[in-house]
Amino acid sequence: MEEEICKYIVVGAGGVATVVLTPALLAALGFTATGIASGSIAAKMMSLFALFYGGGIPAGGLVATLQSIGMTGLGWFGTGTVAGIGSIVGSMISSICNVTVKIEGSP
């Protein structure tokens, strides 16, 4: 019973953490609500992608998508997707709830 509770907590925490941390991570990278922050990793990505694509950023590409999320948020579909991914990762991590560690020399 305790193992199941541990698993539910870790799975739920994984889903919640990814929903909360994704917008914060995008902002830290420079994908902000007002545009790409100068001197940021996002600006460097945009410059690199512009060089690769001959001077422009393609609509629907990685940089454009991340900037869209940074400006508008995840939306209901994105929130559900990110929460699902976080829950799956949490489920994989929850396998530690079923591990018993024995230290040699202890009873």
C-alpha cells in the first residue's frame, strides 16, 4: 500500500513539475512574452537557425514554436501533453519506491 502511495505521489509530482517548470525554463532561455531576449540562448538559436535557413526563421520550426509558447503559454493541449510526459517520467522514476536497500552488517 505504501509503495502505491509513493508511486502516485511521484507520478503526480512529475506531471505538475513539468507544467510549472516548462514556461519558467523557456523564459530562462530567453523566449519571453515580449519576444526573444537579446544576448540569450534563444537569440543565439534564432541567429543560428536564420543562418541555416538563409536569413529567415521558418514558421512552425523549433525557434518559432518555442517563441510562440513563450509568448502565449502552453494552451490546453500543450499543458496536457507536457503533464503527460512528466507523469510518464515520474512513473519511470517511481520504480525507486519499490527498492529496498540493505547495508552490509546491519540486521
